[in-house]
Amino acid sequence: MDKPPLITETKTLKLELPPEGLKLEHGGVLPEVEIAYETCGRLSEARDNVVFICHALTGDAHVAGMYAGEDKPTGWWSNMVRPGGGIDTDRYFVVCANILGGCKGTTGPASTNPATGRPYGSAFPEITVGDIVDVHKRFLEQLGFQRIYAVLGGSFGGMQAAEFGVRFPGFSEKCVLVATGPSLTTQALAFDIVGREAILNDPNWRGGDYYDGERPNAGLAQARKLAHITYLSNEMMKEKFGRRLRALPKDSLEQLTSAFKEQFEVESYLAHQGRKFTARFDANSYIRITEAMDYYDLAAGFKTLTDSVARSTSRTLIVALSGDWLFLPRQSEALARAFHAAKKEVSYFCIPAEAGHDAFLTHIDQLVGVLGDFLTMKPVPPDAPLPEEKLKDYAKLIDMMPRDIRSVLDLACSDGSLLARIAARHPGVSCTGIDINCGVLSRVMRAGHDAILADIDEGLKIVPNNTFDCAVLSESLQVMKHPDKVLDELLRVAPVGLVSFPNFGLWKVRLGLLFRGRMPKTKRLPHTWYNTPNIHLCTVRDFFDLCREKNIETESVAYLATHAFSKLLIAIGLKNFGASRVLVKIRRKPV
């Protein structure tokens, strides 16, 4: 049964500032600042469930629910922030505030300048992302929150959330960065520059002091249309509009002329977005906020991006969208790589999203699960029942792990059964899992482990060299398209590796081939030849040959068997004949 929608209201708070006012990073001063904000959910008795959401470029505080008198939710992320949602208002106290420089209740260019009694207009000072975040930090503290559970944002909101983590380490336990980057790409900058020029060249701009007359709506609409192009992927544009033409009304020459001006469906859509935008946004705010975004660089003031994120103490989730060409997935990868290089707790997901950048608002099925699992993640003791043979194999693998390690990476971690047992045996070890299945990996994250959504066959490009102390590949080598390259990557990201695989040299396999003339099926190789995921089966000798070719040292080997005859073969030295599975501890030989 669906729960009733949230009813919210916009509140305002006047910041308590020193007598000299709020000093901004570029030298400006604001004598007073008001914040418009909304909240939903219930604050816990311990006041430890606060989630602060940073809105995107032209968003506002109305993140969820609806106002009294409305008949449906109108919040810009109502599909995410709701009872039982990815950001569950039954669990969290959600706060969202309009940003400094905005036009939805927080002090901005359209606000009254106390010195003149008129709108600030052109006199409104330049602002930075640092100023925006500083104001929100002051706002949250004035509400009584010295520390919050999570800060998160998408797009420009993600930039703010990242700045929160770096500027105020320890303020937020968790941080979520969705469809964002450490700075804008050159192409994204170019779109913003052209958009601002459209406003500045509007005859009604008048240097930004237009509040007593016609507003520069034509220029603002053009800027919005240009920006909207970047929010949708080419595939989504093609699906929604293609090259289709609008049906032309023929009631009058005037209507026909107007329709001709918006003949393509995509043209009509953009014109509608432009008109709608001018009814709710201010051109001065657009100028100031886009400038703040354009000049922002998370690495500014540091030697590298890694040095910057090294200040953060928040456990961080980074989510990219595959079809996003405004904030490219490689920008999120750069962020994740920097967090890994700084030895921080970080998870990374690149979610399939053909719709483009706006998919984090509109196509959120997978995102709901990922955000929800990250926010609720906590260590869970292993409870999934496993066959005794599997439990013994896991115990042997854990026994072979190096002593005094601080981090482990499980490649192709599946449901996280091995990670759970590593964490149980080594409580202080940071465990990270990699898998290609988003749903399964998200649940691994929920169980308290960091996670990386990736196809191992395509490499581990977001993981720098020697990020982990040990890497594990348990019974998955044979399903890899390029086992040799996977081993290279495993020993690039960690100095020591543990690899287990089914042995195709087992006596049962050999006899099956010899007497039946068919591909064998065993307990470890249960699939028929035409639907098996095991595409690169090998024997013990094959694996050792590959290691010699790759200059990989096999430090120790465990030959595993369940059948009594197999154990006997191993005992008398016929290991390749008797082992049904093999566990090898490897490391790269010094050059």
C-alpha cells in the first residue's frame, strides 16, 4: 500500500553573522543573509539522522513532497526522497536549502539590498562554491547540527557535496556525489559561456539592473535552451523527438506563422523549456551561479586532486551515469581514483543511463537501490548458509592471506560471502568488492563493504597501483575473457594475490574425456559446454606456465579435494591429477 505523500513548507532563517557581515572569498561582503529551506522526515532523539541535500544549478529547497493544497508531489526529487525511497524519510531527517545567490528565498541578486532598499542587481557580489557551502554549513550549525549523517548532491549539487567533504572534514559521516566531477570540462564551460552571453546581449539586461522594467527573458530563455541540450543524451533526443515535425494549425495566418517558427518537435520542446524557466528564475542569479560553477575546481589550492580529497573523512559514494555527456563518467572515475589513491573509503558505480545527465532525476530505478544501500550500510556478520566444502575453501584462503594487512580487494565478489568472512576474521581490515552485477554489488555495499561496479576484463582503471594490500580472485579466473590481463591487473593494484580455480586436470575430467568423448560435467564444472560461463578452463600446469610467462612468483599453493581418492592422489604427489580446485598465493617477482 502506497504511503501518503509528504506535505512540506518553505521556512526561512536569518544567519547570525558578525557585525562586519559575511565576507566572501572574492572580497565581497553581504551585511545579512537569509536562507530558505525545507525539511521532511523525523529527527531522531540522538539527532544523528540528518541528510543534507545540495540542489543542482537551478534547483531549490523543494526537494520532496508537495505543498498544502497541491494534488500531487512537486518536489524535484520526490521519486527519490519519500517514505521507503532511496532517501527514506521514515529513516532520515532530510534538509534542503536554496543556495546563496539563488532566487528562491535565499539571499541573491533579486533580494533587497539593506543599503539602498532596492534589489542588489549588479551590486550583488561574486560568489564561489566555497561561499555557498560555507553559508550552508553555518545554516546547519545554527539549526543545532554540529555533525550530520550525510551530505549528498547531483550535478552542481555534487560539486557542493564534494566541497563539503574537503572543506569541513568530519562534519558529515557520509558523502554522496552523483553525476558530477571535480570541475567542468572545457565543452561544458563553453556551453555556459555562450548561455551567459545570450543574457548579457539581451537589450533588457541593462547591466543587471532591470528589476523596475522588462526583464532579459529572451536571453535567459536562450541560455536555458542551450543548457537543456546538455541534459539529454543524443539517444534520448532521438527517442523523444527524432526529426519529427509538429502538426501545423491552420486556423489563421498568424497561428501558421507562429507554428512555422517552432516546426520541429525538439524546437517546440526547447522553446517550452525556455518560457517555463523565465517564469521561475532570475537572470542575475543564473549569471552568478553559473560563474561559481565554472570557476570551481576541487583540486584548487592543492598540488593534486588526491591531496584535496585526502582531507575528507567521509565515507564516499560516487555514482556516474553512462549516457551523461555533461559530467562524463571519466570525471567520476577521476574522483574515485583520487579517493583510492588517498586510501579513503569509497564506492563507485557507473549506472546504465541512456537518457543522459538528467537521468539522475528522471530514470532512477537503479539509483534508488544504490543510494539506499549506501546510506543504510553497516557491517553484517556472515549469515548466508554455504556448503561445508565452500566454507573450508574460504577458511583456507583467509589463512593464506598476508598478516598485518589493512585492505583487501575481492575481484568478482558476487554476493560478498567471502568478503563477509574476511571481515569477520579481520575486523580492522577494509574490504572492497568488485563485480559487474549492480544489484548484487549494491547489497554487498549494504552489508558494510566498499564496492566498485566494473567489468574486470576491461581493467581496473579507477584503482591506482598498490591501492590494496591483498587482492583475491576466487573461482572466477576461468570466466574471464582475458585471464592473463586480469592477473596483471590483480598484481598491479595489490602486491599479493590469492587466486583459486577449478582444475581441468582432475582425474574425473580426464577419464570423462577419454571414455565418453564429451566435455565433462563435475561438481565444480556443472554446466554443459554450450551454456557454460567457464570459457578459459586450465590445469594446474597451465596456470604455472602462465605465471612463469608473466614473471609471477607462486609463493604457496593449496591443492584441494573432497573425494578420498583425490586426496590420496595429492598425497602421493599426483597433485594435478587429484586436485579438483587449486588455491595459489602469487606476487610479482622483482624486476
